[in-house]
Amino acid sequence: MSAVSKALYMPLSIASSVAGGLIAGRLFTEIWQRISPSDQEPPDPKDLDRSGREAITAAALQGLVFGLVRAAVDRASAHGYRAVTHEPPT
């Protein structure tokens, strides 16, 4: 990747990462509200008033959602970059 290509890809990468994080956070909250029996916000792992099982389940789900969204957004931005510049982003 040339210096010019790297300079062009960096802002795209940052913007897509921020957008992906926002999308993943919203998606996780929506999923949690649908599967949570108590219809509360996801538990904080340090909140001892909520069950450990619930806290660990929420953390696992959050990691899964963020990982999937990050991979999808990274893949889409790489495809978009290649479509515009005709070279891979790596």
C-alpha cells in the first residue's frame, strides 16, 4: 500500500470503526431488551444486585455482537475501498 493509499484509507477506517461501534451498541441493546426477562438495561459486571449468570451472559452476547459487527464493517469498508481505488487496503 502506497503512502497516498494509506492516507486515504485511514480516515475511512476510523469513520467506519466509529460507526460500527455505534451500530453494535444499539444492536446489542435491542437484542438484550428482547431476551432479558426483567426488561432492564444490561447488567454491569460489578453490579452485585444482578445475578452472575445474567452478567456473564450479557458480556458474552455483547462480545459476540461487537465482533460480528466489527468484522462486517471492516469487510465492507475494505470492499468499498477496493472498489474506489482498485487496490486492496492492506
